[in-house]
Amino acid sequence: MPKMKTKSGAKKRFKMTASGRVKAGVAGKRHRLMSHDADYIRSHRGTKILKKGDESLVKWYMPYNR
């Protein structure tokens, strides 16, 4: 049986945790930050764990990274 393909965009954007959850960078922190307040900027710092529905889609994109 041939190997399954991994989506190259997904492997650049997502990492797996040791417990099998999907970690991703937070959207909305690259530019136009002057128009956001400090609470928004602080809460969008670092990475977040994806919700279950998004997590299943990412795991389908990356079949060997489980």
C-alpha cells in the first residue's frame, strides 16, 4: 500500500503535544496591532490548543504525526 501524503502547509503550522492534542499559533498577532487593546495583544501571545473539531481535521492532514 502506498504512503499517505502529509499536507505541507499543516506540518509548518501545527505541532502535536505529548498527549496527542494539536498546538497552533494564535491568529491576529502579525500586524495592525495598534488598533487592538493591550488585553487582546496579551491574550494572543504564544500558542493555543485547538478545539476537538479543528483537531480532527489537522490530524487527518498529518496522518503520521499521531
